[in-house]
Amino acid sequence: MDAASYILSVAPAFMAYYLTSLGQGFFEKSGVLNLSIDGVFVLGIAVAYAASIYSCSPWVGLAAAVLTAVVFGMLLTYVTTKFPVSHGAAGLSIMFLGYGLAGLVGVAARNTYNEMVVSGIYPQFTLPVTPIAKVLMFAIPVGLGILLYLLEVRTKLGAAVRAVGEDPHAATSLGIDVLRVRLIAAALGYSLIGAGSAGFLTWVATWSEGTGINHGWIAYAVSLAAGRHPLLTVGTAGAFAILATYMYTLQAAYNLSPEIAKMIPFIVAIGAMVTFMSTPLRKKLAPPQSLGRRFFKEERTV
Amino acid sequence: MKVVLVKRVKPLPLGGLVIPGASIVIGVLISTVVLYVISRADPLVTLSCVASALVSPEIVLTFLFLTILGAALLVAFNGSIWNIGAEGQLWLGTAAATYIALFTALPQAPAIAKVAMVLTAMALGGTWAAVAGVLRAYLSIDEVPVTLIMNYIAYYIINYLVRGPWLGKKTWGYIRTDMIPDQVKFTLLPGSTTVTYEVLIIAVLALIAVYFMLKYTSLGLRIRILGSNPDALKAAGVNVRALIITALTLSGAIAGAMGAAQLAGYLHRISYPIESHTANYGYTAILVAWLSMLDIRAVPIAAYIVSALYQAGISMQIAGISSASATYVFIGAVLLTFTVLRVFSEYSLRVIRG
């Protein structure tokens, strides 16, 4: 393999981790603590797999994963913003639901897949992985990341998202509809998470019960390690995608244990949180002030 | 006309019973519908799996484990410290107990070895949780992502040990540690194949200790005030940093004890990789702690219900009706329903005209 193909091999993993952590970071900027990420990611993979098989097109799978993720993201946002409930509990319950639904949907689709294979049809559930497609798997996510960054810092909507994350009560008094802004952030963030899960399916190119479990948390760690900054996330996601793609090559070449390699993003995430909170980087990269806080006044219209 | 959510003057009478009860019923019904729609599981069979799990003797061990972990989480949760890391803390407890059982001379004195296994497990689980406590106390880093992330670091540390230095000699090609010596295995209750005296004792001790600590000690009082009014504590001159670290350490230590119990009472060895062999008790226990509404007396009830749901999922899988995922659907649906319904213990819906 030449250098170019070494780099291109990283593309599917990069697409999976970058889009997912980009969406996660943007959504959390709006102040909702998102612990549903792993469950929604796993569900996205299963839905992408199932929809591709039923429709014989991986693009339908991609769209279905995006839609499913957005539905669950908006559910989480609605529940945590409208009612005085714990973000953590709501997120974890959606995580469990995601794991469960993923298994049910995926197993049913795999049975169909096996029947189709017997009758000679091989439905395609992975996105194309030609060299050009792989270049696009780098280019499109990074392009989306730049757009999202511009949206975050240059537009009114971006300012509103940051405002409801820092102090939703102050934002309300400035005339911002917190629920609406958070729902928009959820729609954008979760569509990226859904696309990321379809990328993951393309990367691993197989589905069994439990595929993708823990990888949502890796994306979470990747996002935290970059302080939820869309452009810094390119670096952390890229570094981890390389590590994940070449985990076993690295083991053979440098005797780097895969366990240590898998641990790295999590340790880096904690290290980054410590750095961001104890140095002047705090101004730029600290978590939103109201992340995970209940947004509630004495009474309110449902 | 609009519907508003109004704070109640007093919490809903009997809310601690009505709301979890209603959530379980609604959550199970939602799961039944979901299982029918996606997997064509006959609703009657699903419901009968749940009903028979409620009286199944197989849930006792899960019930005891979840009771211990529920008690562990309540120590932190009562202080509004959201320890999501029981999973990592308990597995490090398992690892600590494995070390004592396999790599020290202590098993020659079985009674001492058993106590040492539990105590080292508590020490390691507590220390692991304390790291998150220090970060929260001194750098105000949210403990939720830290404890969660540390679960995975714990998994991979143990995976590394099991694949490397701890790999057993008699494992028939499986990647796992050797079996711990017979004399340090916990003693089975007569007539049971899974439940041991020691696990029972640890569960009872954990419940009683946490009950007394929260109710009758100044530490418990401070933890409860930390949950409701941390500023009052600061004004009263309490060292809030030390308090946060203490609460997390105690929580991790009890979770660690459950890890030792899981090794000596049931697993008897660690198999690689942890993330596919874990029963996810550390996460499931969060549901137990929530359903108890942070009241230690309700923890056994919540643990009983959750272990029954857990078992219902497994029996549906054994019956070939659904995949392993049914358990997750049950747990997710009940937890989500409860998270929303819980609001109504302190708030009520009113219709206002105009």
C-alpha cells in the first residue's frame, strides 16, 4: 500500500467518529447533557442496516439513520426542556431504549438478509468505498464541521444556541424561545450523529447484536477532548480514527497493546477536561455553564 | 385555555409508591407493544414472562447485587453527585479480589482471604471513585462524564491484565484468568445454585450501613444538605470539597464490595473482554436508585422490580421470542416513563382558562 491508500483507509472511521462527536458537541452547546449518545448511535447503525436491506440501498439506510436519531434527539430535548427532569436519567433511559430497539430491528433485518442471500440477492448496506468516495468521506464531514463552526460563531442562531447553553433564563428574557432553539440544535446535532452511525456501519461492514456499543461513548470522549469545538474535533477524531483503524498494525509494529490504544481517547478526554478547567483555555473550551441543569421556573405552560 | 404545570404545596400523597408503580405498569405495556410491533412477540407471552419473572427464584442473585449497588449509588445521589461510574468501580473491585485470590498467599487462610478480598475491592473501588471526586471538588469538573469515562478506562485496564499478566494457565484456549481457589469461593445457601451467605450478608450490611449513615450521622446529614442546598453548607463552614470526595469514595467502595461478591459468589474468574461479559449491573443500578426516589428503604423494592424485568428479558430470549435486547427495552421504557411521571410528585397539571 502506498501512503495515499494508508490515509484513505482511515476515511470511514473518521467519518463515523467525527460526524458523531461533531453532532454531540454542537447539541451539548445548547445546554442539554446528552447521555443518550451511545444508545442512539447503536440504534442508528441498526436502522441504517435494516433500512438498507429492506430498500436495497445504503442511501435509504443513511437517511433512515439520520431520521431516527433526530426523532430520539428531539424527544430528549423536549422532555428535558419542558419538564423539570434530570438530563442524565432521561438520556440514560433513551440509551437503554436505543440498545433494545437496535437489537430488535437489527435481528429482524438480519433474518431477512439471510433469506435474501439464499435466493441470490446481496443487498448492499455499506456506503461506497471507492477512493473517490473515501476522499469525500473526509471532505464532506470537514466541510460540515466548518459550516457548523461558522453557524456557531457567526449567525444569530449560533449565538442563540450558545446563549441557551450558558444561561437559558437570561436567554428567555432576551426573547429567545429556549425550546425552539434546543430543538433546532437537536435536529442538526442528531442528524450528524445518525450520519456518523451509518459511517460506522460502512467501516465495520457487518452487523450483529451489539455492534457499535461503546463507540458512541468514544465519540463522546472525542468531543470532550476537543472542548466541543467543531474544528478542534477534526484533530481529536482524526487522531482516534487513525488509532482505531491501525490498532492491530500498531500492535504488530510497536507492540502497542490494543487495550492501551482503546484507553487513549478516554484518558485524553479526562486530561483535556482538566486542562480546560485549570488554564486560561477555560474561556474558550469550558463546558456550557448550564449544561445538564434543569431549566424550569415556578410554573409553565405545557 | 392552556395547561400549566404548577408546583404542589406538598408532594403527592403516597407519590413514592404510586409513581414508581404506575411507571412500571406503563413502561411494561409500552415494551409489550414495541416487542409486538417490531419482533411480533405475542403480548400475552411477553406479559406472562414478566409475571413469571416476578416469582422466579433466579432473580435473587441479581436482586442482591442491585440492592448493594443501589445502596452505593444512593450515598452519592443523595448529595446530588451523579455517580455514573458504579460499573467501573465494581469491576475494579472484582479485579482487586481476583488479585488477592490468585496472586497472594492469603487463600491458605480462607476466612481472612475472603475479608481481604472484600476490603481491597472496597479500597480500589473507592479510590477509583475518589479521582472523580477530586476533579469535581477542586476543578469543578462535572462528575457525570468523568465517572462514565472512567468505566471504560477500568474495562481496558482489566482487559489488559487478563490478556497479559493475569492470563490463566488452565483455560482451554479461552482468554481468562484461572478459577479462584475453591476455599475462597463464597458458600452457597442450601438449595440454591447462585446465592451465597456472604453476598446476602454484604447486601444486608450495605443497606443497614447506608440507612444509618444517611439518617443518623452528621456525615449523612451533610450529604443530604449538599444535595438540596450546598450554599448553606459553605455558610456553615463545612468543608464541601472533602464532603464531595468522601461521598464519592464511599459510593465507590460499596460498589467495589459488590465487585468482590460477584467474583467470589458467582463468576469465580474474569473472562476477556469485560465489555462483552459484563451484566451491566453498574448502569442498571442507576435505574434502581432512581426508582427508589433516593429513599434507601425503597431500594430493595426497586431492586426486586428491576431484577424481575432483567429476568423477563432473559426468559424471553431463552424462549426464542426475542433477542437479548428485550431487557434493554423493558429497562429503557420503564426508566423513561418514570423520569417523566416523577415530575408529578412535586408538580400538578392545571387547566387555566383565558
